[in-house]
Amino acid sequence: MELVSMEDQDSRVPALEPFRVEQAPPIIYYVPDFISKEEEEYLLRQRYVDKVSDLSLFGGLPANHVLVNQYLPGEGIMPHEDGPLYYPTVSTISLGSHTMLDLYEPRQPKDDDPTEQPRPPPRPTTSLLLEPRSLLVLRDTAYTRLLHGIAAASVDPLDTASLPLNAAACPSALPGARLVRGVRVSLTIRRVPRVLRAGLLLSK
């Protein structure tokens, strides 16, 4: 029998449960082909987020913060967290090309101790393949605890022994494949609670 914490239960999105990534830190959903090819082409021109708002990922409230980024082959993102100013959910639609999203354990105080020997770059604890037109949702400790980033690479070789956790949902995740990155546009869709936003303005 699966033991479910109250926090985990509250973080689940019933409509997305069929797309939950098993064996991943809670809670990660991966929806392949969340949008059609035609919608992808439209998004690349218009960049709208209506389909994500319809899922009610943010406590039944609409998304009010969208970050649009374009990544060229070979570009990456350093491991980071989105911070507490957002509703504890992040959703990302990938357009144009795939990428590999790496998840990392949070940094420890000893990692920044100048008296310690230089430490090697952190290694991801797991990775997810984000195909074009897919939707990724991170909730619960997958959002609040883990860091996420993208390694700078032009090609992603898929090791037969260590396929990404969501490989079963990705048609391109074939053992031994070498996935060539193209230009990728990401729509990172979040909610900034208005109370927090007002508090930030008052604190300035």
C-alpha cells in the first residue's frame, strides 16, 4: 500500500495523475504532446498560456507570470530554485526542440565553505527529457526542495543503462539515441500571489 503524506496528497492534480513520473521526487508530471504542432507554431508566434490556466494548477487561480526564454544549441542553465515568491508549482511548455532537465539536491553550507577543498560541479540526481510540445509540472518537494538546471550541450546521448525517468512517455527516448538540440523556446508559467507582490512593493 502506498503511503501518502498530507502535503503530497494536497499537491496532486487529479487530472494529471495519469502523467505522473513514477520513481521521481514528488511531484512531477510530464504530459507529452500537450499541444499540437499547429498550436506550437501559433505559440512560437503569439506565446499564449490559456491551456495551462485551464488546468487550475495554482489553487484554482489563473497563472499571472510567464517567462519566455529562447535557448540556442549548446546553451544551458545553472542549477537553481525558483524561490518562495511563487505559488509552489512551476509549469513549462517546450517549443521547437527538446532539452534535458536535470534535478539536483540542494546545496549545503559546507559547499560554500572557503576552507574546504574545491568541490567538483554537482551531479544531477536524475534527469527528465522534455520533448517539443510537452508540458512539465513540478510540485511539492520537486519544486520546494530540489534545484533544476540544463547542462550546456548540443547533443544528448541516451545511455542505455540510464534513460531519463520519463522515457516511457517520450517517443524519442530510445536506448543509444543521440538527440541533437535545436533552438528551443520555453514558456515557464507560474503564479505570483498578489498578497506577496503587494508586500514586496511595501517593503521597498
